[in-house]
Amino acid sequence: MADDAAVAPVRTGRTLGVEEEFHLVDLTTRRLAPRAPELLPLLPDDGYVAELQRCCVETNSAVVPGLDALRADLAERRAVLARAAGGLGLGVAAAGTMPLAAGLPLEPSDGPRYQRMFTDYAVLAREQLVCGSQVHVGIPDRDDAVRVAPRLAAWLPTLLALSASSPFAVDGTDTGYASARTLLWQRWPTTGTGILARDAADYDAQVAALVGTGVIADPGMIYTDVRPATVAPTLELRICDSCPDLDTLVLIAGLYRALVERELAGLREDPDRPPVPETLARAARWRAARSGLEGELIDVPTATARPAGDVVRALTGALAPWLEESGDLAQVRDLQERVLAAGSSAAQQQRAHRRQGRLTDVVDLLVEQTRRA
């Protein structure tokens, strides 16, 4: 056996996966285009699926061990999607909302589930011209996933602020929010920080009771900020907007994985720690949606308002031992500074619009940023 000093350290970490939702844009008019039924048959069978609205598609990454593999996988899927869409005169844009969508003929994607959602939720479903990013971290023990989920609430608004990419309403109005998608999303009846449960059996019983009321059709309609995934042994982050800049999404994935690792350790050391009060978590979520990275965020553990950059850096610093263990610390710090220097996607979109007052410039920016991943 080689001398211990000569053995390279083995980096470990929980597996990762990401779901990305994309808007389809007509490259001539820059308006949303409900053409997913034409596009999806041109894509590989693995990892490209329909969304509620016909103007959106979703990609599902492979299960990967780390951030480099995740970035490579997501970049390849974006490239495949953009090439296929380009052949139809379409662009793809990863953003929470798009500004040229008013008057779009609304029809759900094929399938009884989506048809039922349009019928049951009426205007609520029709207004969901929004796209988000979901990050999955592998947790084989579902009891652990259920118990740790509420412990994450204090820090999830910081991840939302990093992702904020939806300043414009469908008619092009500047909403004054960095993540207007969050305002729309919170109207669903099962949003919020998460479900408090003793274990997986308790969680499943609560979800079954909700389904039994008829308010939701199935467990997949639990739309909390974080949840045990319905079809995989993962804990799923759901709070974030779609990210045109892939570096931002990789940064969020790295921070989220480290946060899960830290809180799983805390679950064993201090299992009775009370969750953050829902009122404070809700206020922090609103503040992140309002300001993104350009104002203050609520530092939930101290219940104080601080500049967004300080809150982001403090989170990275607090997670440093777990980021170091997975080998992600240097990469996350580098990505963090790049993202903070560039500012939120929402602010970039607003600047693009102010230059000449053209919403088409905003669409072009988002399509180009998504394409060059």
C-alpha cells in the first residue's frame, strides 16, 4: 500500500440532478410560441418532457456525482434543445417569466393531468406562464428527507435571490420585483416552506389527506419550496426561477447540496431544533423576490436585513466545511463572485430594456445567455 501522504484525498458528496424549464420563443416576433408538441418529437426520448403550457419544455439531467459533471450535462442538454428549436425558427429562454406573452392562445399540453389542471384551477393554471429550476440532492432514507426539509427554510430565500430572473409581467410591464414568478407561484394551494412531519409515513398521510380533499389531484402537486421528490430518493429544491446563466444554476446546486449535508448532520446533533417561524420565512421569501441581489435580504437566523452580497457570502462561509468535504469550496467561491459581480438576471434584463426601451432586447438577451451555456 502506498504511503498515506501520497494518497490523494477522496472527495465525496451526495448525488445531484436538475430539472430545467424553458420558454419557447418565436425568433422573428420574440413572442412566446406554443409549439412544444412540434419540438418534442425532434428531441431525444431521454430527458426532454412537456410542461403544463405548450410554450414551455423541461429537461431532466442525469444523476451526477458533482458540479463539473452537472454543468457538462446541463450544457449539452441546452445545446441539443437549442439546435432542435432553431430548426423550427424558435429560441429557448431559461427565465422565470417572459415579457412578450400577452394574448398568447392558451391550451394545456396533451394528457389528462394537464387538462384537469386547466379545468380545476381555471385562471390560476392559465396564468402560469412561468419557468423554474429544480435541484435534487440524493437522500436514500426518506425519513431523513422528510425531517430535514423544514430545517432548510431559513436559507432557501437566498437561493431564490440568486436565481431571480422574472422582473417583467406577460404584457411587458416591469413589476418592480426581481422574481415576479414567485408571486404567481405562491397562489397555488400547496406552496410554502414545507410540510412538518415526524417521518415519511406521517408526510405521506398528510399528502394523502390533501389529495382526498380534491384540492390537489396527486402528490406531484405539493409545490412547497422544498419537498421529498415523488419519484426519486431525493430532496427537491423548488423555490428558484429558471436561470439563463448556467453558472448561477451550478452555484445554487453547490450551495444547496452543502446546505442539505449540514442540516442532515444537524438533524442528528440537535433533532429537536424548532423550525423557523413561517411568518419570518415567508417575509424572507418575499424580500428575495422583491430585491433579488440588488437590495437587502433577510438574514433569517438573526432576523436582520443585510446587503444581499453579504448574506450570500455568509452562507458560503457557513457551509465551507461541507463544501470543502465535497471538493466544491473553491469553485463555489469563484462562481459566487462572478454571479454577484454580474448581478441578478432580473437587473440585467431591466438594464437591457432601459437602453432603448425595447422588450425584444430583453428576449434576445435571455435567448443568447441560455444558448451560450
